[in-house]
Amino acid sequence: MSLCEKSFKQLNEMIEEVAYRFFIAKRLISMRQRGEILEEDNPPYQVYLLRVEKAYRSLDERERNLINNEFFFQNYQNWWIGIYSKASFYRFKKRAMLRFLEAFYHG
């Protein structure tokens, strides 16, 4: 099943998983920098972190704002009220999720 065929809920869950693993990778890198973990150069979690960052950078400003506020650094719930109508928010969010996942998996 291609990304375009996935439901809004499935796309949301996919990015939630990417974000969850992103923060684990960041924690592992921090532990490695403090010498708590001794590993080879370029461990898989560092590669993962770079893939997430590259996918994020491939988005335009509005898409980055949506992905950041919804999945990575959730400032507050309903942050988008006053910026978007409900329909516009969900339309833009779906487009941002698709573009992020496409860049993450195929970029």
C-alpha cells in the first residue's frame, strides 16, 4: 500500500512512531557523547536521526511548522486555532504528513 492510500490516522501513527524513535536516537547520541555508550562510528540511530532531519528540512515552512507542532515539539494542543480553519488544518496536515513520510522513506 502506497502512502497516498493510507488513511489520515495511519499517516499520523506512522509519524508518531518516527518521532518516538527520533527522541530515542537523540537520547542515545547524548549518552554516547557523555561516554555512557561506546560504539562504532556512525551507529544506526545516528543515521536514523539524520534521515529524520533531512526529511524535515525538505518541507516548506508551513509543513515544517505543522510537523514540528503536531509530532516533535508539541507546544500546546489546538495550537493551530486562529491560524487555520478546521478543514484547512486537516488538509494541510495530511499534505505535510505525506511529504514528510515520502522524504523520510524515499528521500
